[in-house]
Amino acid sequence: MAPAVTALAADAPTLSAANTGFMLICSALVMLMTPGLAFFYGGMVRVKSSLNMLMMSFISLGIVTVLWVLFGFSLAFGTDSGSVIGWSSAYAGLSGIGITELWDVSTVPVYVFAVFQLMFAVITPALISGALADRVKFTAWALFITLWATVVYFPVAHWVWGPGGWLLELGVIDFAGGTAVHINAGAAALGVILVIGKRVGFKKDPMRPHSLPLVMLGAALLWFGWFGFNAGSWLGNDDGVGAVMFLNTQVAAASAMLAWLAYEKLRHGSCTTLGAASGAVAGLVAITPAGGSVSPLGALAVGAVSGLLCVMAVGLKYRFGYDDSLDVVGVHLVGGIAGSLLVGLFATGGVQSDAAGLFYGGGLGQLGKQTVGVLAVLLYSLVVSALLALLVDKTMGMRVTEDEEVSGIDRVEHAETAYDFSGAGGGATSRSTPAPLPVAATGKKVDA
């Protein structure tokens, strides 16, 4: 995304087959992240909600793709209007674009840039779904995604990455989506859950993940896809910046995972698989805005700090009483804020741009810009998302009934169950209730 405003080549760019191929691969990797997220979330909920959790991610692949083609790409990356929104008639319907027409000053076609950005637009509302597990009507969720992508994601993407967007013009650094994706989704999750309320039995009934292997599979797919998410955001690697981002992605994820597990071990005496998966994701979230501006040592620091902040933040829902089912606020909002602000401390001034952070002689200027970006996206998404949820709730009802929630949202909303034990024999019943598991450092008290 950044090359659109930072490329310094004197000659006009020409189409690069290598960069085009690389970006198509990165687009496919980012697409894979949404099914990965579905498995990650799907394993963390109880059996009776697992299919619904999968579908809440998968439906975004359908809805947002259609919106993106019709008008989303134009709103996000069209000709700027007032630094807050874009529009280009040639981008509406993606019908007025030449097949070899380049995106801005990059070396890849507009179509390639559009499909890469589409995958970002798809996964961002899917991230919100983890906060709403067990209790939201599927049709209401589909309507909310439609409204939210249109009113929140597309404008915020323009602020952060679109030509003329006000945060981009201000100098806010967001390499691959700390503000536009993670803070945006985390703040939206908080806004929606404040409207729809808590699950039945919140803070009373145990609600353990039903499949930790599924969680680990999802985390692995997310980690794998994140290399395309982050490194691809430079739209090529002619100058080595994409390679730095690729390395920093791995370093931060590893550092955050170790920090999360160390916290678990010191406080609870165990290193959990859920903690390993959550810690890795926290590091990936935090390095997303920062990885193009920090060194590998800086990435270690970003990962460690974000891992510790996120593992401490996930328990806040019990203190303040908001039911963030799968810790979207604790991981994505807090991790996105941490990564965005740490740019103002650890930016070296020698990778993505010449903007340096406080620890590299740049003073407080960049930290101030990062703070403005964080607060702007957080407040806009929080307020507008809450209003959209309220609108959907008042018109068609956002939640299933209490009886439907208790009996299982999968049967009610999808007429299916995740696992069929009818042919498993008599032993299936006696083994269907697992022994209690230790409470992870996340504070999640969940059952199968």
C-alpha cells in the first residue's frame, strides 16, 4: 500500500511480471486467512455454536466481494473527495480499467491491487464475529456486514491508504492494517457487544473451547497467510522493504507467543495451546502497522510488548462486564493500538520511510501522528458500529432468543450440527464430556 506515496523512482513505472505474480500469490494467501480465522474462532466456541462461527467468517467472502466490485474499491481508492472518501466511475463495477493499467506508481496492474485489497476488506468484518459468538442471528449478521463495510471499512481504508486520505496525508504510518483492519475491527466489536449484551451464562457457566486442535490449525493458517498480508502490502520487493516486513512478521509473532506463554507460566503455572495460538496472533496484529518501519530487534520488542499487553487485556471483560466472546477487543484492538503507537518509538527512519521514532532520534512527532490515527479510527468505528448494530437490532432483531441460544445456534440458524455421533456406538455418550481443563491466562472459562 505504501509504495503509492513513497516510491521515489525518477522514471515512470512499468509493469513487472515478477511483482504481479508475487502479488497474486499474496492475494491468495490473504484469502486463506479468512477460512483460517473461521477455524481459529470455530474451535474456540462450544460445539453447539461451531458451524455458526465458521459461517460468520465465510459469509464475508461472499458479501464483501460483491460490495467491493460494485462500489467498495471506488469508495476506498477512487479519486479523493475532501480527504475522507474516494470515488471514480471507472472503478465502480471495475469495468473501466485497462488490463495492464498500473495502480498509481506501483509496477502491478490496478486489477491486482484491487483483488489484494479485496482480501483485506473481506477479513476485517470477519474479525468482528469472534466477539459475538453464540447469540447473533445469521441474517442480522449478514445485514450488519453489508452496512459496516460500506459505512465504516471503505471510508477508513481511504483515510489510511487511499490517495489523498487525511491520515495518509498527515503522515500516519500503517504498513498493512493496524488501524484500518485491527483497531477498526476491535473497536467495532466493542461497539456491537455493548448494544447486543452478554451471552446467557456469562461469568457463570464454563464455556471452554470445543476443539483446541482446530484452534491451532486456524492459528497456523493465519500465521502462514499473514506473510502475504504484510509483505505483499509493499506491492513488490524491488527495494527490499517487503523482505524486511516478511522477516519482521515472523520475529514479532514468535516473540509475542513466547511472552504470552511466559506470562501464563508465571501466573497460572501452565503454558497452554490456546495461549500459544493467541500470543502468536497478538504479535502478528501488532507488527502489521509497524513492520515496515522497524528493525528485526524492534520487531522483537513490538512482539514482546504486544504479547504482554494483550494477555493482560483479555481478562478486562470480566472486570468491566462486556462479553467479548473470543477476545477480539483484547487481541485485535489492544494489539493494533500497541503496534501503531510503537511505530512512534521504534521506527528507524531507514526502511519504509525516513520517519524516525523517539528511540531513533525522531522526537515525539511521529508518536503524535500515530496517536491521532489510533484515536480517529477507534472512535469512528466504535460509535458508528454501535449505531449500526442498534439499527439492525431495532429493525429485524440482532439476537436469537434465549431458548435458541441455550439449545444451540447451529441447529436454529443452519439446521445442522458440526459432528454427527449417531453412528459412533454406545461409547460415544460416555466420552462426550471431557475432564475439566485448566483456565488459560486469557481468563476464558469455557466448556465443550
